Amino acid sequence: MLKKLSFRQDLGIKLTLLYLLFLVPVVAATLLMAKNTQNRLEEDVRASDLALARSIAQETNFTMKSALHSIQALGEFPEVLEAEIASMETLFSTVMSARLDINLVYRLDAQGTMVFHYPSGPGSTIGHDFSFREYFIQALETKFPLISKGRISPTTNQAVATTVMPLWDNDQFLGVVATNIKLETLSQTLERISQEYDPLEGFQVFIIDSSGQIIAHSNPNLLLMQTLDYPSLAKITEPLLYGLSDTIVAMDENGVEQLYSFVPISSSGWGVVVSRPTVTSFATARAFYRDALIALLVFVVIGTIFWAGLRMLVFSPLGTLSTYSRIIGKEEIITEKQQDSLNALALRPDQVGHLTRSLINMEEAIAARFNELATLLQTSAAVVSTLDSKTVLNRILEQVERLLNVEMSAIIALNEKQGTYQAQTSRGLSQDYVAKIGIIPSDPHSITMRALRCGEPIQISDTETNPSYASRRHRARIEGFRSVLVLPLKTQYAPPSALLVFRPDPHKFTIQEIDLLSNFANHAAMAIENAALYTRSDVQLQEQTRRLEALIQSLHDGIILESKDGRVVYANRRISALANLPITEIIGNKINKVLNRILQKTSEPQKTQEKLQLARDTQGEHAIEISLPLEGRPRWLRLQTFNVNDNRGVSIGRGQLLQDITADRELDRMKSNLISSVSHELRTPLASIKGYATTLLADDVEWDSKSQHEFLSIISDEADRLSNLVNELLDLSRIEAGNLTVKRQICELGDLIKKAAQRAEPAPGDRLHINLPADLPKLEVDERRIKVVFRNLIENAAKYAGEGTPIHITATVEEKDIIIRVRDEGPGIPDDEKQRIFESFYRVDNGLARTASGAGLGLAICQGFIQAHGGKLWLESSPQGACFTFSLPRIPIKIS
Ligand code: ADP
């Protein structure tokens, strides 16, 4: 799976951002500028409307001011002050004629009653009370001229605003003189102004008095309309009446957005309002803004189209090529869609097409190289995967064929036994051809030999034309090849070999092909070399292992190795014998099972198993000692547990060593027996000697000669016993040291037995029955030693067979030996003791041995003496009693 590209790695994203970085400020700046310009244009419209309102206000202000001046001047006339009707008429008519905007001049008295008005018709209000009029009430409190609100004059029936001059004679109020200004006149002015504008623009101009009434309007129908009643107009009226001037945009009562510009008229407290629908007033500004937006939109659309084109023609192909270039050389597979877009790109005639074609060519070259490398790697893997050189070589040829598209190949090596070069392995060649390959090293026509001699590859690009191949051309034709390449394999330990490649067509192998094949040749050489080396080292290793195995297997001690999971991984023959299981059944079995089988033979298997488990559970080296009956006699074994670590100190399991320590035990027993028996055997005669000697030496008793003789003979006997014991010990030590010398002399067996019997203690007397054959030959033996043998055997029979039982000594003559038997009719020897009684210091632990004196040396000495003569001593089975049998060679044998 391809990794998604990050922003930093993707050119498309980068350029998009760059484009946005350019586009966004341009759009923003254009929008801002358009908005600003629109605002400025609007401001201009506002300013022009405000200027218009201001000029109207100024003009109206001037009119009203002059009206106020006029009324003030009028009020100063004495005729007016005194309300002289006739004079006033002249005066008023003059005023009227001078001021066309005035439609009525009148005089109210101090009570507000109409005294006179000019013109007097059509309806006269003379005598009417106008004291309720607001302006009249105001006049009572001021001495300055004032202007009333707009209203309909009852006299003229026209919309008017009145300029009023309060008349005072000092502090006495005399009434007022007033002129009604025709609001229509004002309206006409406004109408005239508004006519300058296109009626379609909806331009309006009107004046609002201090009470919020429209007192002049370009549309006279709207005169005296109360603006405060209309929320939209109230918005303008309120600030206006406060004396503020401004422009605001608000909806009128018809729902049309209007631009209102208003300016107050200072002299009268009125205000001028100029209004235009924003549709027309701001038309230019809005049109400009709209046009700017359209221009911007066009710019963005064109930019985006350009961008899309750039993306389609450049970035997208670049992306595809970049993805493709990353796939090249990896084991990723290009999708069908990617392949289609690549093919489409490759068809383009421009630079992108050129780049795509180059990449595709590059990919193909890399793939070919990869293929070569992969094949070589596989070959390397094959070389190390097995030591079977035949398999490896076959695999190498397989790869050669696949990569170079050849169908015939072979590896030829020197067969050292036959002295010819033969095919080790081959592919695609006929069996007949392969079998006939048997090149003699000195063959001058063989290209294989030439290549091997010069150590360089040699090729025949056409067997039909190459003159050096003439002698083999026929065979090449039959086999179906026309070109051959031979590569010598560089071997050091293996016999010389060569790789041969055949093609059915004339072909000149290129340097690249030869290089590639040389690599395979090297691998093949390696495989052959490996196999040769392995054969050598394997033989050595096998020999070593065999020796080691034989050593361990022959050990008298048992060895067993367990893995960490408690299973046996190795055991020797001794273990197999002890567990009474074949090795094959022991290996892989649970160690506890195998050990328990051995321990089963002990006297207390349960207890011993627990002891062993305890020892095994504790880490480190531990040993327990067990006793088992083996080969018919009890043996002591030490079971030692120890950790087994490899040469890096890593534990690979635990080992158990089963050592036969019977000999050690025996030695211990011998030592203690020696001490106890020898001390006992020494003490008894010494005590008698000491006793009788002390008795003899006693001064207070006079012993007769008979008693003295008796005592002295006892002392002598006991001294003999002592001397015998010492001799026995000496003999034993000589036997054990192996330096017993036999002094042979001719003697007669009968005599020898009799002499021995005489010296036996206890003496057998007439219990002894000697039955020897008449033709018994004389023997050449060490008389003293054989006498000791007979004496010991006779003494034992006398001691252990029970009183009064007969003792038989018989002899038989055999071809080589004389067999002598000393048999008694006593209790005999228990089966399990039959072996051990021949051990030194060993005595059977029963009542007989306890009562009879002895150190357990007799039989051991007998055996030593007889063996020194080249004979054997054993215990023969007998229905009753013990039958000690020994052999003595008739012809003395030289014992070194
Ligand atoms: P010793 O007689 O001094 O004890 P030996 O070596 O002569 O030592 O004999 C070993 C043991 O063999 C004796 O202690 C005895 O128990 C047993 N033994 C030897 N001869 C006989 C026999 N004829 N009958 C029974 N037991 C015998």
C-alpha cells in the first residue's frame, strides 16, 4: 500500500496553496475596494443630497427671516399699534403687493379678536376670536417676532404658516400683527427644484415645521401631513427637530427604501428633508459594486479553469508518474487503473509523454535486473539450504534456464576414480548424450578442457561453422544445439568442474550474459565446494561423536540428561539397564518415570522417591544414596543431580549421575570390621596370655610342673593364634597389594590336608572324612599357603556347621585341574551372602558367626592364595551345608 503524500511532498497541494495565497488576497482586496468605492459613492450621493437640503434650508431660512423682519417692521407702525383700520388697509395692501408669498395680513387685539385683515374677502373673520391660537398664546410671552405651525387658514382657506409680531406698549400687550405665508409658495419652490430631477427617480423634497407637519412638499397633496404619525418619517423628524442634520436610509410607508437627507432651518425651527429611493440614489454605487463582483467572479472562474487545466495536464500526470516511480523497484503491483493512465500518458507527444516512456523503460530494466538478482539470491539460498550438491546444482541449472531462456545445460566434473570428466547434473539433454560425456583431461578437441585449462569462459557461437568443433558437430546436430558456452568453476577442495550452456540456434553470448552466468558458475562452485568440505568435516564429526557416544555409553555410571520440561533427552546404557527399559523408550519419557522405575527396586521405594524429589526440587547439586539389589547382590548407588549449562552459561537442562559407590561403602565397612574384629581377635589371646603369665609369675602360689606346663602351653597356643592373625593380615595385605609370591614345591595332597587338619582350631577330629582318588597326582604348590587354605576351610566347617556334623574333603582330577571340595552338613550360606563371604572382613551376620571367633579374613585369604596358584575358589550349590570348591592347575601356570 502506498503511503499518502503529506503536504510537503505533494507539488499539487503546494501549488494549490500558492494559487490560493494569490487568489484569496486578490479577491479580498477587490471586494474591499469595491465595497469602499461603493461606500464612497454612496457618501457622495448623501453629501450632494445633504447639500441640496442645506441650500433649500438656507433659502427658506432667508425667506423666513425676511418674513420675520417684515412683520417686525410692520409692528412698529403706529397705525398698526393703534389698530387704525383705514391706515392699516393701506399699509397691509402695500405689504401684500411687495410680498407675493403672503396671502393675508391681519391684526388681532389684545384679546385675540380679529380687528382687521387684508384682503378682507372672500370670507371675513373680523370679530372672530383667535386667542386660542398657539402663536397668540406664545405672543403673550415674547416681544420678538415668531412663526406659527403650519395650518389651514380659516380666512383664506389655504395652508399657511403665520409670522407673528407681538405688539407691546411698554408692558401692555396690544395684540398682534401677523402675515399668513402661503405654504403653497414654498411648495412651488420645492416643486420647481424637484422638477430638475427625473420624475422616475422618485425625488422628493419637503419642509417639516416644529410640530412635525409637512408644511411644504414637492407634492402639494401631502401638505400638513403629520410626519410623526409615520414611524419611517418619525425617524427623520425627531433628530431634525432637535436641530440635527444627517442622512439616513429607512423604509418609507410604502416599503420603499429611501435615502433621507435632512437639515434644520434655524430661524423657524423647521427642517428641510430631501428623499430619494436608494434604488435610484445609490444606483451608481451599487452598479459599480455589482460590476466589480462580476469581474471578480470572471477572474476566479478563469483562474479555476486555468488551474483545472494545469492540474489535468501537469499535476495529475506528475502524481501518476511519481506514484509509478515509487512503485518501481518495490514488490508492489500497479493497479489496472494506474496502468491505463500510464498508457494514456505514454501516448502524449509532449514532455510528460516522453518522461512516462522513459520511466516505463526504466521500470522494465529494473524489473529485469531484479529478476536477475532474485534468481541469484534464490540460487544463494539454494546453495546454503542443503548440502546435497546434486539438488543444489540442479536448482542452479533451473535458474540459469529461466533467466537466460536456454533449455539445455549441464555441470561437468572430474570423476577422480575414473579419471574422466562426467556430467554431475544436466537439464534438457538426452540421457544418451549425458551418459556418453566422458571427456579425457588430455582431449585436445574438448572446449570444456580448453576452458578449464585457461580458466576463462569459451563459447562456440555456431557449431556448424566453427572449425574447432568439427569433430563433435555430428553429436551436436543429433542433440539439437548450435551454440555452446563453457564456464570453468573455480574450486579448491572439489575436483575441477565446468558449467555448460547450450542453445538450439547460433548465438553469440553477450558480455552481460557471460557475467550473469559467471555468477551462477560461482554459486555452483560454492555448492560443490560446500559438499566436498562437508563430506570431510562430517566424517570427522561423526567419528568424534561416535567416540564420545561410545565413551559415555560404556561408563559404568549411569548418565541421564533431562530437558527443562522434565523429559529425558539423553541416557546411557547403564540407565537403560538400571531402569530395565530400552533407550528408545527412555528418550522423551518423563524423567520422574524413569527414575522411579530404578528406585522401585529399593527396599523403601516410596521414601526414596520422596527423598529424590526433595533433592531435585532444590536448585544446584544434590545427591542421595540408594541401595538396590543388582546382579544378585545389594549395591549402593549415589544419585547426583546437577545443572547442565552450555558454553555461554545458559541452562539447557539437568543431569543425573548414578554412580556405583558399593566399593566405597565396602571400604568403609571393611575399615570398621577391621577395627572391631582385629581388636577382638587380638584382645582375646592377649588376655589369656596375660592371665596365665600373671598366674605363673604370682609369688604366693607354688605351681606344680604339670600346671606350669599346661599354662605355658596355653600361652604358647594363644601366641600362635596371635601369630596366625598377624600372618593372615600380612597375607591379606600382600594379596591386596598384588605382591604375593608363591614358593612351589612338590607335595602330596593327602599329607598336606592332614597337616592342615592337625593345626586346625577347633580341630575337626574324626568329623573329617578325606576321600581322595588313588591316582591323585602330586602337586607343585606353595605348601604353606595351600595348608592355610585347607586349615581355613576345615576350621570354618568345624565352626559353622555345628558340632558333630561330618566334614568331607574330596578331590577329582580333571584334564587340566584338580578340583577339591570341602563340604559340611551345616546350615550352609544364605544365597544373598554367597558372593560377599569372599570379601575381606566380611562375616555373615547370624548367630553362628557371632558365637564363633574370626575376623572375616579366612575366605578372602584362601581366594587370594588359590588365585595366586592360577586356580579358582567358589561355593558350589549343595543340597545341605556349604561346599567350598577350588581348582588347582595340574601343570603349574606361570603367574606374572
Ligand atoms: P571367619 O571364619 O573368620 O569369620 P571367613 O572368611 O573364613 O571368616 O568366613 C566368612 C564367613 O563365612 C564366616 O563368618 C561365616 O559366617 C561364613 N562361613 C564360612 N564357612 C562357612 C561354613 N562352612 N558354613 C557356614 N558358614 C560359613
